[in-house]
Amino acid sequence: MAELKRYDTKVYKAQNDMVEAMRTDLAAMGVPFFGTKSHLIKLPIESATDGVTSASSSESDTKDASITKAELLSLQKRMLQFLEDMFND
């Protein structure tokens, strides 16, 4: 069991490293949605009392210019699908 857990951890780390390398390469090539600045991504509200204050000030600054992490991931998937369709040999 321990050996299987170590193997799973190793595969998981390798997969995450590969995804990050691909994301970096796509951002360097200027592919839309892969070079998105982190300040444009909405952060989840951590607590109800603290979140109200920080959310209201950050929403007024970037209300129309920010997206959630889930929305960004969806746009990235759509862009990859588009690229596969356009350049599939």
C-alpha cells in the first residue's frame, strides 16, 4: 500500500509539473487565456465578515475586468479545443 501511495504521489507531481510547463509555453506563445494576470482572477471569499469588506472594495476596482478561476479554466479548455480543431493534422 505504501509503495502504491508513493507511486501515485510521484505520478501526480509529474502530471502537475507537465501541466504547468505547458501552461507556461502557451502563455509565452501568446495564446489567449493562458497569460491571464493573477490580479484579474477573482479570489474566493474566505470568511463572511472579512469577505464583505474585501470583496466590495476589490469588486469596485475590477468588477467588469475579472473572472473566476472556474471561468478561466473553461475558457482555456475551449481555446485548446479550438487549437486542436484548427491545427489537427
